[in-house]
Amino acid sequence: MAFSLDQFYRLNRKALIWLALAVVLWLLRDFFGLVFLTFVIAFFAMPAARRLHERLRLPYRAALVVVYLLFLGALAGFGRFVMPNIVNEGTRLVANLGAIQQRLIELDQRFATEYPALHQLFSGYLRSLLDSQAAQQMHERLTEQRLALEAEPAADDAAAERRRRELLLAEEKLLIEALFREQAERLRKLTPHLINFVYQATATMALALLFSFLILIDLERLQRLVRALQGSRLHDVYAEAAGPLVRFTQVIGQGLRAQAMIALTNTALTLLGLLLLGIPSIAVLSMIVFVCSFIPVLGVFISTVPIVLVALNTGGVELALWSVVMIVVIHAIEAYGLNPLIYGRTLQLNPVLTLIILFVAYHVFGIWGMLLGVPTARYLLSDVLRVALDER
């Protein structure tokens, strides 16, 4: 029997259409950030413009212009009033790294005196964080200090004990200095990439604002153009993919709205906690928390480190411990309260199922899995697998 291309297409039409769409998405993967940000801005701007259109009786395009002017005003206000505070506080934070390092050395030495057994385990862990080159340099400097101390013979056992103690403290000081030096070197290497990322993000944001505005301002004609595909040679693609793609984008938009609500709530709670504890650098720390709130799991650790270091330098160990308690409480509220409640209410998923999806998505797909895993799972369960979900 001769092979028929038409028959093969008819038998495998659905699989071939979705495979072709997947290949197109893969080819456009470099533009995913721009497409994603354009979608996010349009998803939030369109309902806002429609509310202005309905409540103030403004023409739709005029309402859309007002919304984007508000967007631009908010960005300009952020750059004019908030960013200078963040830059100043960030500069002061960097300038205080030396004092933070000295405070950590003093804390480590006190810990070594009071809890020698636990300190030995802690020091072993800190050494494991060093790379081979930093560990070798630390070993060489420690050997020099040991030889200098051993050059003079000890007069008695007390002197020998003091010498051993001085050597131990010198080792701990070198260890912390090596860790700080290693992280400073990483930061120095990361800075050019970070600056490049800021420039790229700024350009991407500007293009996303422009593209989303042009799409929404001419939305009716674009919708007619897409619907015209029904009568074209792509009518099979339109019939197969149009409905599911529209539904999928709606679910993704709902998930992003939920994530934004979680980030704002998390930032507000952290800001309140910083004010109550009297921890300085509030603007820069709150900005770090807000950005890291969009990086579930890993973002917790990233945002915790600067808060604890600033608290340690400001009020010592006690304030640092209180800051850790504050962070644990806030992230417990986020993990076991906000995530299941907001995600569950917005996407109508069971809270336990939401936690399972977040856990699996992060371990399989990383950050993107955590960001898009729940809405994608919601779509697959309800629209693809036709699972009857409890929407109460």
C-alpha cells in the first residue's frame, strides 16, 4: 500500500499541530522574556482600562492611555523617589561590610570559647564552602603564623595553652576573612553581568510596555485578523489550538496575579517586621524581599542573608536572632497560608494539592516551574484531563 501524506496528516493531525507549535516556541525561546512580560503587562492593563471605561464613561482607547500613563508615572516615581534611597542604603550596606566581618569574627571567637565541640563542626562546614585555591591560601597563611608562634619556646603550660588559643583564633579569623574575600570576588565578577542584565531588563520593559500598548490599542482589529485564520490554510491550526491557548493564557494570568499578591503581602509583612525590630536599610531590604518573593524556595535564603547581616551589625546576636524568628514566621505564613489560600482561591485548587504541585514543579523545572507550575497543572487537570475539581 502506497504511503499517503494526506492520510497520515488526517490520522495524526492533532499531534502534528501541537508538535509544530512546540517547535515554534522552542525557536522563539530567546524572545520568551519579552513575550512573557508583554503578556503580563497586557493582562493587568486591559481589565484596568475596562474598569475606567465602564465607571468613568471614558472611551476605551482614552482609558487605556490613562492606564499606561499611570504605569509610566509609577515607574518614574519609583525611579525618582525610591531608587535613590535603595542606592544610598545599598552603598552604606556595602561600606559596612568590614564592620559586619569584624562582628562575625568576634561572634565566632566567642562561640569557639563557649561551645568548642559545636564550633568544631561549624568550622568544618565553613571550610567546606571554600574553593581549593582559597583553602590553600588560608593554609599557607596559617602555617606562617604557626611557625612564628612556635619560634619562641613556651615558658610553661599556661603559655603553651595561650599559644594554642591564639593559633585557634587566628585560624577562625582567616577562615571568615577567606569566606568574605571569596564572596567579594564572586560579586566583583557578577557585577558586569548584573549591569548588563539591568540594561537588558530596562530595554525589555520598555519594549514590553510599547508592544502591549500597541496590542491593546488595536485589539479589536487584531482579534478579527486572528479569527480570519478560520478561512485560511491554517484553519486546522486555529480550530485545534485557539481555544486551548486562550484558556491556558487566562489560567497563567490568574496564577501571576496570585503570585503578585503573595509578593506584595510578603513584602508588607517584612517591612512591618523591620520597622518593629528597628533594622535599618529598610528600602533596599524590602526591595530584595519583593524581588525574591518571585523566586520561591531559593528566594527565602537569598533575602534572609542580607537581613540577618544588617541586624547582626546593628544590634548584635540578639537582634539577628529576632530577625531570623521574624523571617521564619513570615515565610511560614507564606508557605502554609498565603500560597495555598491565594493560589487555591484564585485557581480553585485544594491547598494540599497546591503544596504538592509547588514542591514537584520546583524540583523538576526549577524557578519557572515554581512560577508557572500551579496554573499549568490547573489547566492540565481541568481542561486536558477533564478532572472535576472542587471549586468551592
